[in-house]
Amino acid sequence: MAGVTLKNISKSFDKKEILKDINLEIKDGEFIVLVGASGCGKSTLLRMIAGLEAPSAGDILIDEKRVNNIAPKDRDIAMVFQSYALYPHLNVKENISLGLKVRNVAKCEIERRVIRASEVLKLEEYLDRKPKELSGGQRQRVALARAIVREPKVFLMDEPLSNLDAKLRSEMRSEIKKLHNKLKTTFIYVTHDQTEALTMGDRIVVLDNGEIQQVASANNIYNNPANTFVATFMGTNPMNLVEGTIDSGFLKFGNVMLDLDNLILNTDKKEIIVGIRPEKIATSLDPEYHFNQVRFSSDITFEENLGSHKNVYFEFGTSQFCAVIDSNVKSKKVDFAINPKDLRFFDKETKKPII
């Protein structure tokens, strides 16, 4: 096993800067997730760790050894791609073992590793099948097994579940997490899917425009975002944001006013940004509604019924807000309430939190 260190990594293509001064310490045995929108540089960063791209500046260290000039095959890493990249004319066993044969690993050792990998990923009964005879989830498990038999120091995964349907994605998330717990090897996982990031990573690295916005646990990123980008990017439903004005001892935001004595808000700014998570907005059906201090009513403009609950959208000041409410609420005008302790505040200019 090995840790990975990125020091002042930058990358440019044709004078366009893709990654800007990336510094990151990945611990030995850690499962870390790189997440961001398309084009943010996350896959480029992974490819540089793999040795498939060279950094324009900075150093990459694996197991405390600088690897900038070391070929991919000599970095002791294994990579799982978005496409399964299986050889259609080879059966599962042959696909899993091919990389070991190329490296002239002894036959008995190849057999041992293939058996172990197939047991870990429950592929024993499929070893004689060709890829076309497998489902998408089974093919992805073969790709994972091919990486496992390498017994690398670091696993790199570039959106490995993006080609699977929703049910399989959920199942494979669980499989990959179990795999990490068994192997206790360093995993670096790239995704644009916030659910994958929040449910899989020991820590999450949020990237935007080639820069790291925040590195933290899922709980910390969700509850204490480092800026408004992280607040609106991370989570099944983005954090609701609305401009607020502080005047004469009151905070006005949206359609309500709140006495500053009820808030922990340390700022001399007159204009700020106020945030609230959709699931923190209560309705009159919720027990906590009557204990919350900020109450208002709004007409529902759109709703998404998800069975056990629904997302409803409404105008709140100059913003469109979302609330996660009980699916039994049928009214087109709903009474809402917010607890002031659930509000988050951001500087309007820097977009960073006001503590």
C-alpha cells in the first residue's frame, strides 16, 4: 500500500490551464473521491497520477517516491476505466490474467491471484464465459478483478459506473466499497455523481475550474461547504441560496425578517447570501414546524413526486427554492418554517462562509 502526494500540480493544453496549483495529500489506504462537473480537470488529474499525462509543473509522489518520469507500468498502480476495455475474444479468466502473463508472472501465482480476485468479486461461475455473455455489472466486476490481480499499491478509477443503470450503479457502489474494506489499499475514484462521492469517499475533493474548492468528509462538505459553489454542487438537492440584507438589527431574506438576536452572525456587511438545505425546510405536517421561528407561506410552482417524499419548488424572494416534504401534502399553497440554526451565511463578494 502507499499514499499519494500532489505538490503544486498544474496542467495546460495549448496554453489553456486545466489544473492550477493542486496540492493534495492522500493517505495510505484511504478511499478518496475526486468530484466535479465535466471539464473541471478531475480525470486529467487521475491520468497524471497514472502517468498517462505529464504535469506541466509540480511533483507527483507515490509511496514518497517522485514518479514524474516513471512509466505507467512501473508506478505500481492499476486503473479501471469508464469503458470496461475487455477483450471480446478472451474469456473472463483470460481477461483477468492477461496483464500478469505480459509481466511474465509464474503460472501458479497467476492462478492464485485469479482465484482470489474471482472469489472477492463473486466471479467464479463466470470464468469460462466471454464478455458478451455477461451483464454490464458483471463486466465491470471483471474489469475490477483485472485490476485486483495486479496487487497494486494504488487503485485509480475513472467514472467506472457511468455506463450502468441506476440499480446496478447502487449495487456496484456497495461492491467497490466492500472491495476497499477487504483490500485496505489506496483508492482514488473520479466521478461527477454527487451521490457516489458522498456515499463512497473517506474524504471528498471538490474541483471546479481546475482548482480544489474543498477537501473534507462527506458530512463536513454537506453541512459546512467551503463556498457557494460547493453548497450548490454537492447534495442530491442543492442548497437553496438567496440574497439577504442586514439593517436595523434585522436580517431580511426572501419573504421574511429575522431578529439578529436569534442568530449567530458575525459580520459588518450589509448584504450577504443566506443558504438552507431543502430537507431542513419544514411544513405544518412536521412536528418541528411549531418550534421553528421563521414561518412563511408560498405557492408551489412545480413538484417532483418521489414516492415517500416529494421535492416542491416555489418562489422565495428573487430565488427559486426547493423543499423536501411529505408526499401527502396536496395543497398548492404550503405553510413552511425554518429553524434559524439551520441557516448558513456566505459573503456576497468572496462566496465564502461567514462564521
